[in-house]
Amino acid sequence: MRTSMRRVGVAVMTAALLTGVAGQAVAVSPENREDAAQDSAQAAGRDRAEVRRAMDEVVATGAAGVVMRVHDRRGEWAGSAGVAELHRPAKPVVDGRFRAGSITKTFVATVVMQLVGEGKVGLDDPVDRHLPRYGLDRRITVRMLLQHTSGLFNYTGDVKPDGTTDPGIPMWGQDYVDNMFRTYRTDELVRFALTKPARFEPGARHSYSNTNYSLLGLLIEKATGTDYDTQVERRILKPLGLHGTSLPGTRTGIPGPNAHSYMAYQHGGRLKTVDATRMNPSWAGPAGEIISTTRDLDTFVSALLGGKLLRPDLLAEMRKSIPAAAEGSRIGLGLFQTDFGPNCTGHGHTGGTQSATTYMYSTSDRSKRVVFSVTHGTIDSADPAAREKFGKTIDKLAALALCGTPQR
């Protein structure tokens, strides 16, 4: 696997800061039986077996479980690996719900693009025109927020010019656990971020910042007169029938069937593992609070790239990309473009919380799609080697599912 792709998986686990169990598979009826018939049962079984083995490898790194959905020319397949709860034998429910983290941003970006199409917001409008109460640099535009080129400090933690960490709100370890049920307001998080100096001149380069999407959530509210989550529900969730998807606000639980997810960290000279399934997600808000399923996210990314949510010109604008901070990746407006293998580029987003990692990617023509969520188990979040190993395995899983072959 190339170094550039290894960094994608590692970056997911750090973005919020900044024994293998046999897989459980559920076959889903193919959409195109004629194409599926061209593949022998032996080849299909071998292909899925490779994906299942890759899922088991993820579990072997210390993850608790994996739920996954793959769409390709043979149709659709879903499966799970690992356990739904540590020290218990039950496997994760294939259609269970999970926290999808920053995949929230693609939903928010879609709503913003719809508002652009309605003439309520302009991509090159100064954000200060819509949200004057923050005194933002007037060079910062809506497009820059969507593409993470504003230079605004990331309220969950950022990196100083000298390479050292500039901490944000409590995000890891005992500090996070002590604040796990604290309620944050989006306005509070934005104002905190603005107490920090800008990372660079607006538009100079790409640097991922949750603050950008907190502001976009407030922008949606200003343009529509309702909360951003109301607009996401009206414009995306209800029209697409995404019944397993929700924006919880301050609600601490995950509705419906779900696996447990954990955060492991060093405390008092030993590795401590905390069940972080229940927590107050208000720290994430428009930047990462969404709860969903593999089925719903597959439906969403297919509808988005298929033009069901945006006019062709708006979708084309959303997909225009620039080099992202991570090597081998580019970013559009709420969409990443990542090379998973030769002639195999994925369009979508990843999501990371303290206790879960999610991938949602599709090829440009939507013929191949992959969505999976990994619930963390005993992975030491402060151990670079553990993060690197975890990153390699989830990137291998994504490449196998989307491209059919692992990265070299």
C-alpha cells in the first residue's frame, strides 16, 4: 500500500484532534442479474472472502467491530466482523446505526449548494456579509469554508507553524471523558476558534477545520430561518427515505440497533478503555454529529453523485477539486477525491470520532460504492504505531472493496 494512502486512514483517526473474528456476511439481491450471471460463483465467493479477511484484519488491530456495504457489478453485499460489544460474542448488526462523524459535512455542503441554486447564498460571498456578528476577515468566502481554505483555527485542535499542537476543546483521554456529556453551543465553538490566530491567509491553501462547518451550519440557519438540521431533514433525509439517519443535537444515545464503540488511552500508567457509545455530540454539531447506517449512506452518496439532489452545474461546482493536505487526495466542496488504486478513484468523505471511523466512497459513475464503519476497541489513540497499523488496514479494506485489489 502506498504511503499516500496509508495517511488517509491515519488522518481519519487523528482528524477529531486534529484476535480477528470471522466476518458475518449477508447477501443482498443484485440489481443487475444479467451482469452478475457473468461472474462464476467461485469468483464471487473468492472476492467476498478477500473483503471478509480484510475486515478481520481491521478487527485484529484492536477494533471492536466492522459493518460494511459494497455495491459493484454483482449487485450489493453487506457484512460484519468482530463483536458488537467487547467481551461478548454477538456480532455487530449489519444494518445497525453508528456515528458517522465528518460525513455530516457532505450533507451540510449539499444543503449549502442547494441554497446557492436558490439564490439565497453565493459561493463567493464574504461570510461576514451573512454572519457579521463574528467580525470575520472579509476575504473569507462561503467557498473557502466548504473547501477548508479559510485558514480558521480548528476548534478541536490544530497545528502551529512550528509543527507543535495547539489544543482545542477536550477531545482525547481523561480530559474528554470528564467532558463527555458537556453541552456545547455552535456559537460558543466558533467564538473560541476566533480567539486563536488564523493559520494562514484566506484561500492560501487547504487545512481541515471543523470551524468552517460550524459556520456553515449557522449560515444555513441565517439563510433559511431554521436550524441546519431541520434543512438537512427536509431537503435530504425525508426525500431519500433515510430513516436510519438522524442529527441528535444533545441526545446522548444512538437510536435503534447499534454496536458499542470505545476509546482507549493511557491513564495512570496503564491503558484504560472507556465505552464511549453514549456521549453528548454537541461538540461536533454541523461538523460531525450525524448518526446513520451503511444502507442510508450508500443511498445518499449515490443520489448525490447521480444528480438527484443538485442541478448538474451545482454538482460540477461541488466536484471541482484542489490538492488536499493529505498526499494522494483532493478536495472539492464537501467531497474528497481519493486515489485508492490504479484507475480507481473514490469520491466521498470519511468520518472520525473518538470511538468510530467511517468511510463513504463511490466511483464517479457510481458503479462501485463502499460504506463501512469501524467501532474502535482497544486501539491506543496516543500510540502512533497503533494508529499507523489501523490506518493501513482500513485503507486496504476500502481499496479492496472499491477497486477489487489492495493497494501496493
